[in-house]
Amino acid sequence: MLSYIIQGGNELNGNVVASGSKNAALPIIATAILNPEPVTLYNIPDIEDTKITLEILKLLGCKITKNNGKITICSKNMNKTAIPKELMHKLRSTVVLAGAIIGRFKEATFSYPGGCNIGARPIDLHLDSFKKLGITIDEREEYIHCKCDKILGKRIKLKFPSVGATENIILSSVYAKGATHITNAAKEPEIKDLAKCLNSMGAKVFGAGTGEITIFGVKKLHKATYKIMADRIETGTLLCAVAGAGGSVTVENTNPENLLTVLYSLKEMGCHIKINKDKISLQAPKQLKAIDIETEPYPGFPTDMQPIMGALLTKAEGKSNIKENIFENRFKYTEELIRMGANIIQEDKNIEITGVTELVGKEVMSKDLRGGAALVIAGLMAKGETKVNNIEYILRGYENLDIKLKSLGANIKKEKVN
Ligand code: EPZ
């Protein structure tokens, strides 16, 4: 098991560069399955989730070459359409690989991705959408077998603007006969990035970023090179780290447009924020102010920033309320914060945080990706030493988080424990 050892109390100052987006990288890597021509990608973060996704593509017969920051994937000789169960469970988002495999090979076999620590994570919206596109779904012995003669473009109205289901409909419709139209599509920036990447290889995806997306089927795709967007959640995490620890930071190579609700919340808390095209600067205030937050599908406040904000608000003066509307089990991190001295009461989908509490360093356990990041923020603010265990969760989604924080002045080191 790996841990972070953090000595709290240091101010953080300086510049740091955001990595590529985990949640854009995964569906964009899947485009290389759809496209038999070489796909070269830049800015793919070197994190567990992308490593596992690339490992799956290799197992499916794709050729992958990496050199100084670029990854070239060629699926011309891809010869398998079944995602191995053991890898499927390692990573929930492999379900979007299914959409790409079906889109190209008209068949795919995969298993239920399995819930994770923030909720049941069902895929009913994905499967219902596949059925509407003419794909038969056969569920036997834990595996889901999808098959069709051809994919017929259809109008699909999503009950909920699911990010993954929207991505799967787009990927499986690229070569469809006719056109597919999604109503109530997810509007997340990662969907826009996926569409931009697909269109750079000859697909015809329109409206991404809005609730209405149309995909006109094409016959083939051509080779492409694409640089993926910056990670907006990593950017928000780094900004919150400085807001809590004190100091000032400029996050570079990022896109302020993609996290406006987070920036506004930080401003409401008293932070001084300056934005320009691809940079965000934050100066921490002497005293943070309490605010209320409610998570919503994009462009609302992102659920992935909820735990990180929860940790930060322990240092805000007054009572803050957070309502989590997206996932049913995303407050697990609060148990650990309470052990560090936080004053947090949960009632169903709401938590009330009373600040200011001077957190005290403790040995704590990461229980999921963003909850783990919340504990790192808490450790940076706490008095004394905090040991964050099970940071494998954090390494799934953050590239070199400790190195970036250390470059800003944090006293943090990674340690292997038995
Ligand atoms: C993506 O997950 C992200 N993951 C999540 O980031 C993010 O929190 C989420 O979108 C919401 O923005 C990736 O992109 C790899 P959803 P996804 O489908 O696609 C319910 C992180 O920390 N739902 O929009 O799984 C679901 O249970 C991760 O980086 C169904 O009911 O999210 C949830 O309550 C965590 N049926 C809600 O919709 C379905 O078929 C949102 O899920 C699908 C989803």
C-alpha cells in the first residue's frame, strides 16, 4: 500500500502546469478502436486509469507506441472484441470501450463495470441506448454480449444526462446508417473534446457541449493527431489546495471556461481569482468564508469537486452546506475529516460543515479518488503530520500530485507501507 506523509502548515506559492484530463483521455483513447488508421494523442496523463485502458487496448490487439509525451495507437490488426473481466473491474469507465468496439465490429462482450465507492454506478442508460440503436443485448454468466448486423441511427432521449452514456452513444453511432440524435445529452467539456477529436478524424458529430447532439454516420475515418484538454478537476484541486494552505498559485495550460462554477465558489469564499485564456491565478484570503454548494450536471457545480470543497470548507468561517445530487455515496471522506477534528453533520444528501476548525494531523484512509484528494487538502491545512493511506485511489486520477504540491512548497512525500 502507498501513502502520502504530509506535514501541514506550509504556505503554497508558485506556478504549476495542469495535466491532460483523465475523463477526456478515456473516451478519446476509445476512438482509436473505432479508427483503424493510426491515432496519435498528446497530453494523455500518465495515471493508473489511462495505463489500464491502454493495457486493455493492447490485449484486444492494438499496437501502441509511446515517445516523449505522445501515444500512437493503431487498431488495424485488432482481433478481439471481449474486454477481459479482471480488467473491466479495475476500471469502471472501460464501459465506453464497449461503445467503440460495437461501433467498429458490430459486437462486443464486457462485464458489468461494478459499483465503486461513490455509488452503484448502473449502466442501464448505456444498454437502453444500445438497444435503441438496433443492438441486441444478451446477459449471461456475468457477461454482456452485444451484437447487431448494422447500427441504425435513431433519436435517443436520455432520462438523465449521463456522461458515459452520451459518450457511448456517440462512439457507437459514428459509422451508423443514417443519423443519431441525442436529447438531454451530457454537456460536460469532455464530451466536446471527444467530439472535436472524432471530427478531426472525419466523423460528423455536431452540438457536443449542448443537450442536443447529432451524429451523422460516416463510412470511414482517417488518421489523426489530437491534443486532449486539460484536467479541470485537477486544476480545481490545485486551486483549493492553495486556498486552504494559504499563498498564491498560477495554474497554467488549463481552461478557466471549464470550471467557472468552481472559480465563482472560490471567489465567494474570499479568494482573489484572475483568469486569462489558459491560466488561472488564485490568491488565498486571510480568512475563508462559508458558502453553500449543490452539485449538478455540467455546467452546474461538478460532483468531482464536492469532496475537495468539503475539506476546504472546514477552514471557512461559519456554516456551509453541500448537497450532492449526482452520486448516492460521495460523503465517505467526511468520516476521516471528523477524525481530524472537523465539525460535519450529514443528513441524507446534505452535509453541514461548521468552521473554522483547526484540523489536527492523523492517519487517515482514502476511500475513493476524490475523497482521497480531499484528505490531502486537509493534511496540507492540518497541524502536524497527516498520513493518507490507500493513495492508489488518488494515483488513478492525479498525475504527480505530490510532486506538483511539493513544487509549490508543500511538505509531502510518497511512502510505500506494508
Ligand atoms: C463520469 O462518470 C466521470 N467519469 C465521473 O468522474 C463524473 O463524476 C461523472 O461523469 C459525472 O460528471 C469518467 O468520465 C471516467 P454519469 P459516469 O453516467 O459517466 C447515474 C471522477 O472522479 N447513471 O454521468 O459514470 C449514475 O449512477 C469520476 O473522475 C445511471 O443511473 O457518470 C450517477 O448517479 C467519478 N445509469 C449519475 O447517473 C446509467 O446508465 C451520473 O453518472 C449511467 C449513469
